[in-house]
Amino acid sequence: MAPDEFSLITKQAPLFLGYIAHPSANRTSSEWEDQLPSLRHRASHFVLKKSGFFSRSYTERAYGCTFRIPILNGRKTYISEPWLADLISLLFRLKEGGFIDVGVNLGQTMLKVAAADPSREYLGFEPNPACADYASSLAAANSLPYTVIPAGVGVETEILMLEMYRNEETDPSASLVANFRGKPLSRKPVVVLSFADVPTDFVPAKTSIIKIDVEGGELPVLQALLNTIRIQRPFLVVEILPAYTLENLERVTRQRSIEDMLRAQNYAIFRVRYGPKEELIGIERIDEIGIQDNLAMSDYLLCPKEEAARVLLALEKANA
């Protein structure tokens, strides 16, 4: 908190608290005693709100642009993964259409899309209500006409349990896959939408890129988006966390199902490579995701095979 904010609060709070504590001719002393705790709380909340304590913001330079970053009830986004900003910018140059963001979290990718091409349509899905609310505020703070739907994406429209593994409301490691990281600290019911149930007014007419970051839930998302993948042939940027060992049967089975789906749709698999500062170095074509244990090797570009040569040439030129 800035010194001037603290000064404002300390000067105004006693006035409000003193006012509400004063006996009223229209109330008995016992009535005031009953109401005092809630009134003090509401008055303090009012003072803090008026001083901007709950809704502050600051500007930050990222990806060649300046963004306003709101701080809402202690929540804020953070700048990360510059390799992804570079990859989005490159892929936008190769294909027209909007951006579908499955797993918005706090809007980290949203800012990358805005930096690459603010004219592109953006549709985001985020099942955690706390994250979806913040991401919508982030878009509004930067005058971005983006849509964030507070729901996940799946084969069917249903209520699932979001499992939380950190003691924070916006846990980026939360997963819709039961026991994905072992026993969760907590669970909360959330909405998952079949993509077929999303109103067409929200969906970009053309889709250039689909980003999927859903902590183990990639397969049902890809299955839900299969029709869009088959017809529009978007680029897919997907995080697939390691299986670590062959004994991790659930992860290995999901991974192989994804590989089968990609082969059926004539998509090539590229593993993204980035440097120590998360700068984009390149992409490496692989036949299968395989068994590995390196989190830095968990990001993939899934590319229509007919576009693979153009992508590699564009990257070569960008790195020249």
C-alpha cells in the first residue's frame, strides 16, 4: 500500500467508526451493541474501497506493449512465457482467424494475444470462477473486447469437481482430472460445457490458434473441439505434462489417445524448445510424445501437416 493510501485510511476510518458507534436517539444501547460489529465491518470496507485498497492497478511493459494490471482482492496476473508470445505472433502471420484459449487462469495468454494482434477475436474458457472473474476484469482494464466464459470445455455439458493442490483460490495447478496430482487439498464444483453448447455468437467464425493448458484434461478438450480441428485446421498449442514412467497408466493412456487422434487428423507433433529466459529457440518434430520427466519439455505445437513446412520456414526466418 502506498503511503498516501495508508494516510487516507487512518484519517478517515476513525470518523466512520466513531459515527456508527455513537448512540442514536432512535435506537436503544442494546440494539447498537447488536449492530456494531457488522456496521464497523461495513464502514471499514467502505473506507478501504473508497481508498482503492481492493481495486488497484499498475502498468507493466510486456511483449512490446504496455498493459494495465488490476489487483483485485489480492489477485493479479503475471508476465510469463515469452516464447509463447513469440509463437503466437508467428502463427498469426501464417493464418487468419481468432484465438480460443482453453484454460485462461489469470489471463496470462490473453495479454500475449493482444500484443501479437489486438484485432483478433478472443474466446477464453476458465472453469475456476475466481480466475474467470479476474481475467474478465483484466480484459476490461485494457479495453479488450474479449469474452471469457466461466466454464471448462469437455465432451458433455456437466458439473465436475475442480481439484485444488495449493492453498490459493486461483491455483494454476488445479485439475478436472480426478487425483491428477494425488490427493487434492480441496475440491469445488464447476461447470464444463460441451463446445457444441457454446452459442455460435461467441465463437470466432475462423479460428487460427487454439491454446490448451488444462492440467491433464487435454484429451476431452481435443475431443470436444474435434469438429473445429477437422474443418478449420487451426494450430494447437498444448501443454501435456510428463507421464514420467510407463507405470503411470492413466497418463500414458491419455497421451497415446491424443497421438492416435492427431494421426487420424493428419497433424504433426512439434516439441517447443526455449532457452533459460524462456525465449523461443525453435520447435523439434517428433513422432510421439513418449515417456519423459522434464517439465521444460511439456509444451507442444500440434500443426496440420500441410502447414508444417511454412511454420518451419517462418521460424527459420525469424531466427536468422
